[in-house]
Amino acid sequence: MNSIIKESFERSMSYEAYRTLVKQLVDEHSNTGVNKTEELANFTKLNDRRMKRWDKTIKLSQEAEQRILGFKEKVTWLVITESWCGDAAHVLPALYKVASLSDNIDFKVVIRDENLQLMDQYLTNGSAAIPKVIVIDDETGDVLNTYGPRPSEAANYVKRFLAKNGKLTPAFKADLQHWYNDNKGQNVIEDVTQLLAKLQTNVCPQT
């Protein structure tokens, strides 16, 4: 495990601790990160409501549960996020729902602005986009894969819009939130269960 990841581990927290932190920030009308603004505090409040809803309502299919329970490698998901990030509010609860079903997945959260060296190692097209999941082998400390910042369908949706329009508009961002609400975390679950299956295959090739 490289020193930057090791240092970030020391600053990491459980999902439950992260949810407690976000609730505390809502009470303080504040937000994670270096910049403390009215807008980011309001986003944090909105995201707390989103996460609370998803924590209660996201469901796993029987097929997804079987894939997750069949994953036998010991890994840690180190998730880079911020309280004000709209994508993260939809993605993290789905990720945690998967991780919580397996004794082999340790779920850790770190704040991006407190771990900039880590973030710099896992940019998306040169951008410090979040949430970002770093999948780490517990035995070797090797980074096996990454995931994020958006689920595959949402990422393609954004990519098509950017190619046509050059930038994301407020109207598009609202549409993206509707997509998340309609999808109910299923694309995230599908993506990461496929990732787990791929890791399992790579570690234990079938003959």
C-alpha cells in the first residue's frame, strides 16, 4: 500500500460516521471541504435528506445479492466524497448497501479536500470528480480497480450532453437528479456487482 493511501486510511471513517458528520453539518448549516458557503451548506442539507431516503429504500435483487455473497476476496472500498456533492448523495447509499451485505468488503469514507494527494492520483479526465471509489486488496495493499464518479448510464448521459452542448446546464442537472430518483440506485448496484465478479475472476480464474 502506498504512503498516500495509508495516510488517507488514517483519516477515513465508516459510512455511519460519515452520515453522523453530515447530520451534524446540517445542524450547523455548514459543509465539508475547504470552502464554506451558503450554497454548499444548502446542498449538504438536501443531500442529507436524499441519503436518508436511499438508506431506507434502496433494494437489492436476488441476483445481485448472490453475486455479492459469492465474492470471497478481502477488499476495502475507500470512497472519496464531500457532503455537498449531488452525485455522491445518490451513489454512496447504493455502494454501502452492497458493501454491508458482504463481510469481505470494508467500506471507508474520506473527504476530498482533506486528501488532495489521494484525489490527484485518481482524477477523471483530469478532474477531481467525486464520488470516487478506490478498491484495495487487503492482503497486498494493491489498488485493484476504481469506480465513479457516476454510474455507467448516468456517465454516458452526461457524456452525450457535453458532446452536444459543451457544458452542463441547470436544466440538465435537474434532469440528472430525476434520473437518479427513477433509477433508485440500481445502476450503481449493477456496476459494482459486475466489478466484484470481474475481480473474483481475475483472482481465481475458472478452468
